[in-house]
Amino acid sequence: MLDRRLACGVVAALVVTSAMTVMAQNRADLSDSGSLAALVAEVRQLRLAVEEATRRQTETQALGVYLSAQQTRLVQMAARADTARRELDAAILRLGEIEGNLAEIADALQRVTDPGERRTLEQVSRDLKIEQDRVVVRQQQAQNRDSEVSQLLQVEDARWTELVSRLEQLMKR
């Protein structure tokens, strides 16, 4: 909203400045010739200046709407990127935990002589390996999502930058 107010203020300042410049230039002409033709010419120039200012104001307002929509998309995409990154981090963490547990079980299996305890450790090891396979798949999926969302975030950021650049160019005119 502040951007729109700023843009409207800039446009209004441009209108007033343009009108004052045109009037000052034409006032000299009027005082010299005093003719009705000079007055008509000044009114036409003023009308053109107002039309140009109105066009710029419309462009600025439209660009403000585009910027607002793009900002919303950018925020949403950043949230998706954060979620994808958290999913990837969770999968990596869980994979590390499983690998640590498997290493502990492998060490325990070398020391255990009781057949019942050994079967239990082997079963836990098999279960962990199954879970490890599932977590590896989840990690790969999370990695793919993270990459995809990161690319989309870059695209949205580039659009944002382009819109800001267009607004800056419009403000310089």
C-alpha cells in the first residue's frame, strides 16, 4: 500500500512539475504575443501533460498490483522451499540414526553368543535395513522436491526483480 501511495505521489509531482514547466514556458509566449492561439497551444500542452501523467499513474498502479501478486507468490514459494528443505534434513537425520543403529547392532552381533539374543538382533537389523531403504527413497524424493522448488523460487525471484526494475524505470521517466 505504501508503494502505491509513493507511486501516486510521484505521479502527482510529475504532473504538477510538467504543468508548471509548460505554463511557465507558455506564459512567456502569452506575454509576448498575447494571442488566443498561444493560450490554446498552452491548454493543449497542459492536456497532453495531464494525459501522460494519467497514463503513467495507471501504469504505476498496474505495476503495483503485479508487484503485490508477485510478492505473494514469492512468499508462498519460499515457504514451500523451507518445507522441502526441512523434509530433506529430516530424512538425512533419520538415515544417519539408522546407520548408527545398524553399526551398533553389527558390533553387538560380533560379541553376542546367546542364539535367542542373536536372532533378535538379526531381526532388528533386517527391520532397520528395510526402514533404511524406505528412508533412502524418501530422501531422494525430498532432494528432488528441494531442487525443483529451489529452481521455482529462483524463477519467482527473477520475476520480482524484473518488476521492481520496471517500476524503477517508470519512476525515472
